[in-house]
Amino acid sequence: MISDKTMIRKYSRIGLLFFAIMAFIGGTVPIAMISPDVFSNESLPEQLPAFIIIAVVNYSFAFLLLFIRWKLIKKKNFDNTNHFVNLYVN
């Protein structure tokens, strides 16, 4: 039987990747919505710092999730075949 720790690690890696992708999207959507108004030199540039802060917070959160995924949750062999081979060999 596969250990629960391996399954938790596997699903944690998938979850961290999913939330990092969602954070990237969440940071990109406000920038994509505001950029045409900023580049057209209309009256919207006073709101630009707020959108920059939103983007920085979202992107830093996404990079933090990817860093946690990369450094703290190391990818081990999630393949079931090695586990079953070891059961029959021993």
C-alpha cells in the first residue's frame, strides 16, 4: 500500500502549482484591464499605483508558492511500480 505521506506530498505539490497559476492569473487580469487606459494618457494614471501594488502582491504570492513547492516539498518517486517491485523482491 502506498503511504499516506506520499499521497499528501503529491497532492500538496499539485495544489501549490494550481494556486500559483491562479495567483499569476489574478495578477495579470488587473494589469491587462488597466493597461489600455494607462497607455492612452487618460485620467487613470492616479490609480496606477494601486494596480501595481495588486500585481506585486499577487506575483510575489505566486513566486512564494512556487518556491515552497520547489524547496520544501521535494519531488520523490511517486510511481507505484517501484513500491510493488520492492514488495515482491523482499
